[in-house]
Amino acid sequence: MTARECAVFLVWAVLHGCGPSTSPPTSRTNTPPSISGPQVAKAIANAGNDQTISTCVPTIVSGVKSTAETAGGTVTFQWSILSSPVGSAPKIRPVIAGDEREVVLVTDKDGDYVIGLVLIVTPTDGGDVTSSALDTVTVHARLPSGPLSVSYVDPSQIAVGSGATKLNVSGTNFACTSVIQVGGVALPTELGISGNKITALSASLPSSMLSTLALLPVTVSTGDQVSNALSVMTYAPLAANALLYEPAAGALYATLPSKAGVAGNMLVRLDAANGGILASYDVGAEPDKMILSADGQHLFVSLAGSNVIRRFAVASTSVDLELTIGAASGGSPYRTARMLVLSDQALLVVATDGYAANPSYGATIYDGAVARPSAVAMGQLGGSALALSSDEQTAYVAVSRAMRRASITASGISIADTTLGVQQPTSDLVLLAGRLFSAAGDIIDPSVPKWVASLMRFGSIAADPPTARIFFLDNGNPASLAAFSTTTLELTGEQIFPSSFAGSGSFRAFTRCGSRFAFVSGWDRLFVFEAPNVQP
């Protein structure tokens, strides 16, 4: 920044003061300075060319093209504001202190500002002070036209419980009356100038807005006009493997790995308002996947470091059952890939040998800790993505470009048939309204089975049967949460997340949390938030 630019900025910082215009931009007239004595023919004031600027953006009015023959005397540049919009209070100061050849004008209302310049010549011999003729320049201050637009908000992720935080907003068509609104609350706003435009705004987010986990919409308003909305999200640091919401008590549970520090290797109950840990339970090393029993009385928790699943009694907050899912012939323990609970409290477990390059899968049903005799052997299931039919007599299994159906009976589970040519779903399947929805966005008719359509989404899914909605948490760019009708397959609402999520890694542990949604990002951050445009 040059000395001249720096001086303009400093003058702007000292002089700026804007308020909403309540009067039409009609003009007021000021009397130009009265100069006694004859005019000097060779002194010619030149106030420069007329300008059109954005209201409140400081502009330089220059008299450097003025000329005068001083005969050894001194020349003073005398500036005055001759007229300005009614109700305005424009300010004018030198660009550089002690040098009056250029001044900075700061406007505060839409309208025309007429600036006058007279050169005052003072002889060194004490003769009469003389002046040039008055020259004027008109500065047309205009509020920007076109729609308001917010393009960037920084920071867009803020730790819950933070103190007051400065929020910077970039965009277009900002004006001196523009105000940042967060969650519908207008905040005292400062303007940021680039060139001859207001391209940035800033405001202080009070600590009261950052005390809970939330998604805060950020907009800019200028009068009656309101911009598009971006968002700020508060988070709690949490390295969780899985999240589970227990609706009867409104409890949010998480399994924390050993890397989570002092709370690691625990099943924890969280305060969904701020992410704080309300209680910790020791269910074994490296607790991983969770599922709630059909009666809501138990949590089944798999241990990532072993082939053990433990059942946690919610009422007594203790482990009351342990089952082992087997091991390979070489002694290497199987791992739990997926769990489903039947209405009779039996647990359907999909086990894997854990080989990342080419894993094998098998399935067994357990009544308590006892396995039913009929099971799908390791390597025969074909995948871990599965869902239960409404009568719980069939399990639908996603296989590479195929759909496999398995029969469930009192004696266990067995493969019934395989249909090739079905679009491959990925990690999750949900059965709703007689259709299978996959985390890859595929929709499958399980009765045939056949591929029906694609919702063009990819990520994690959650269902809401009462409202016939399926929710997709998509970690693309931009990341988003979208709701679709399971009957019409139409998009019913979408929440776009801040652009900072593009580099945060994949989302995991996605769940409904009452009327809110919760997930953990790849940066080990817990987000819990309302999404009014998504939640029916």
C-alpha cells in the first residue's frame, strides 16, 4: 500500500459514519468561501472530473491540475462542500496532512455532492491576498444496484463455547447501510473497502451465539433486500466412531476410540446442546458400532479390537451380556461389520475377516449369546450392506452389481436367491415405503429385485418413516444435507454446508437426534443442528 493509499484508508477509518437514509436524495446548498481582493488571472483552479462512486466509499478529489503564478508567494488550496443530499453529513480532509492539493470525500447518503475549489495566493511581500475563480466537481454517490450476494464467510466453523469472534463476510453489491444478520439477528457491522466498492463486511459474533451446537444462517440485509444465506456452524471436538440417539430418554450416545484421550475407550452419553460428556461407561477396549434394541432397553456395542459384542443395559448402565462372533481358521478374530436387531431382541450380525483388499462376509443370528444353528458362512454373504423386510423374514444384501436375499427363520439365516444386474448400493441400505434406498443414492425394488432410479446422492443416510422422508448427508463439494420424499422421490429440502467442509474429510456417525441432525466430520468434530429447510 502506497503512502497515498494508506492516508486514504486512515482518513476513511476516522471519518466513516453511516446510517440508514430516511430522506430522498435532494440537495442542500452551502455558501462558497468569500475571498476578498482582485483575482489573479494566472491562478486557475481545477477540481478534476466529475465522478460516480458507491455511497460511503471514500474517494479522492484532486486539484493537482490547478495552476498559478505566485511571484514567490504561496498558494493555498481551499476546498468546500457546496451542496449535498438533505440529511447528509459528508466529510472532507486532506489525503496527506499539510498537503491540500488532494482531499478525501466521504459520502453518507445516496445523491450528488458538489465540491468547490479556490486557489488562494498570498504574496511574500505582504501584498493583497488574491484568489482564482471557483471551480467545481460533482461526485455522484449511488447505492449499488443488483441483488445482494454473499460468497464467503470466515470462520465458518467455530468451537462451541468460544468467546466473541470476529466474522468476516465477502460478497457483492454491499452498501454503507448493509448489515450482517446471523440467525436473523442484526449485528453492528463494519465496512471493508476495496477499490471503489464495499466488498466485505465484518461483525463480532457474541459469545451467547456460540454457547450451543447449532447451524447459524448468515445473511446480509440492505433495507428491504436480503442476500442468499451461507452459514456458520459450531462444533465440539469429539473423536467418535459412532453416534446413536435413544428417543425415549432423548439421549445421544457415542463410542470413543482410545485416541480420544482421557475419555477414550468409553461409551459416553453426550449433552446434545453443547457436546459435553454427561456420563462415561466402560464396555471394553475400542468400542465401535452401536445399535439399539427393539424395546429401547439395550445398546449392542461391538469392540473394534476384538470379535466381541457387548450388550449395555440402559437402565442399569452396565454390561449384562457378551457374545463372541468367531474367528478364522488361523485364529484371527472376525470383526463386526454390521448389526441389526429383530423385534424379538435377536441380533443379526454381519462379520468380516477384516481384509481391506478383499474382505469376506458372513451372517449369524444370536439369541442372547447363543448362535442359531443356520448361518451364512464367511465369504458367502457377499457384502455388509443389508436391510430387513417389514415382516423380518427376509434380509436384503447388496452384492457387487447384484441383490441377494436371505431367509430368516427360527433356526437362523440362509441365502435364498441372487439377482444379477442390480445397480450396486454401497455401505448402507434403508427399507422405506417398500423400496430400498442405498447410501449411493440408488433406489431398488426388492420384490423383483430391480434397480428403479438414482437420487444422484452419495454419503450417509437416515430415514424418517412417519414423514416418508429419506435424508442424505453428502460429503461432496459442496457438502449438503438433503431430504427426499420416499413416495414421489422428489427433493423436498436441502441445507448446504460451509465451503470449509470440502477439506474436512468424510462424514461419519450420521444420525437423527430428535428434531435435529448430528454427525462427526473427518476432523473429529461433532455437529448437532436444526435444519428447518430440510426437516419436515
